[in-house]
Amino acid sequence: MKNFMNGINRFFKVGLNDQRGITGLETAIVLIAFVVVAAVFAFAVITTGLFSSEKAAQSASAGLGEASTTLTPKGGVVARANPALSSLSTVQFKMTNSGSDAVGLDPNSTLLTYSDTGNLVTLARSTTSTGVGLTSPWWYSEWKLGTGNALDSGEVVEITVGFFSTTDSTTVTAEPAAADFSSTDVTLTVASGAPFAVNDVIYLDNEQMTVTGIAGFDLTVTRGVNGTTAATHVDGLAVNILNTTQTMSVSTNEPFKVELIPAQGAPFTVTRTSPVEITTVMDLG
């Protein structure tokens, strides 16, 4: 019995004297590690949430803008290049009216703006689809379905935005015996061949042509270039030349926005990015 009690006493003494455990410093280190990990995790979650919220806000804003107007896109956005294939020359898109009320698009009361990372301009109204005579970025409207200055329900209008200017060559067409310049003729006779040079892009009405040869008063031309259509032209028309320097350069991978603001109703916005390679005709979707 005495030996048993001595054994118990020795056991309790060892237990009471064993001070092994976690010190305050170790506890602090573990706590700090937990706090750091939690902070990093929280930062990642918050950053992801903010990014997602920003994208959601942008999508919602774009959707709200489209939903607030009865003007809706009809088909894709097509861009064409300048002759040097170094910049966009024109951007074209079609719109239709999905509502029941007409939307006024009178050129005198309709505002179009263009903006990108380095420009914000108000576009001048052109009377032709080639911007003849204008020295600043311009726009032109052409009804593909319907007529007038108002877009009625179901009608379709095509908008052309141009980034180039033209120069009056101070000469006119002068076909022999006052004949018209037909849609299949490739020799254009002018009053003077002096203003022109090979590779000039010239304009008659809404058609663009490239000068490939000059012999006195006769210009050999390639018809219907840059997406335009060869047509018959009456004699005595002024001949305009595309300036070699564009009024605005829209090169590769450039985000841009065209906004059409009618006199009444919500604006219509086209937001696109120019392709990474400039080709003659580009489908921007």
C-alpha cells in the first residue's frame, strides 16, 4: 500500500512539473498567419467582385442604351480602308425603326459624333456618300427602304461615316460629243489632265475610281473602287480627288464610338474596335 501511494505521488509531481505547451509568441505568430491569409483571400474576393460589378455595370448601361431607343441595328458594321491600306476610310451601318412612331433624321437637326482614344469630333453632313468637297470627318444617310427625313416603322437607313477629305480638281468631265460616261467605260475624258496623277482616287457623283493611266485629256480608270458602284454619269461633272492626307487616321486595334442623336428620342450608339489588320473591306460585326 505504501509503495502504491508513493507511485501515485510521483505521477502527480511529474504532471505538475511538466510546463510544456504553446507560448504567447507562438500563439501570436499563428494568429498573424491566419490574419494575413484571410486578408489576402478577402482582397482577392473583393477585387474579383469589383471587376465583375464594373463589367456588369457596363453591360447594363449598354443594354439600357439600346433598350431606350426604337432605333435598332440592321446587319453588321462594315469598314473600308484608304488606298494605302493604313487606316479606315469609311464606316457604314444600317438602322431600322422597331417602334410605332417615326424617328426624325433630318440632316439639319440630327447630330452625329465620333470618338476614340484621342479624338472627339462632331461630324459634318455630306450631300454625297463620298464626302466630296469636305475637309473634316463627315456623315451621310441613304434610305435603303423608305424615303424622307424620318425613319418610319420598318424602314431602313444606311449611315456612312467618312474620315477623309477631297479636293476639287478644277476640271470637269468632257466626253466627246457631249456623250455620257457609261457604267462600263474605262476611259474618262476631262477638260484637262494636268491636275491628275496615276493612282489618284477620283470621284464622280457617288462613285470612286482609281486613275491607272493618263494620255492628254483621257484618264484610264478602274471603276467602282472602295466599295462604290460603277454608274453612268452625265457630261460636265466636276471631278474631285481624294486627298493623300486623311482628316483623321483610324488605324489598327482602335476602339471607337459613333453616336447618332436625333432631334427627339434616345441616341443610337455604335461601339466597335478596328481590326488588327487593315484590309480593303472589313466586317466589324
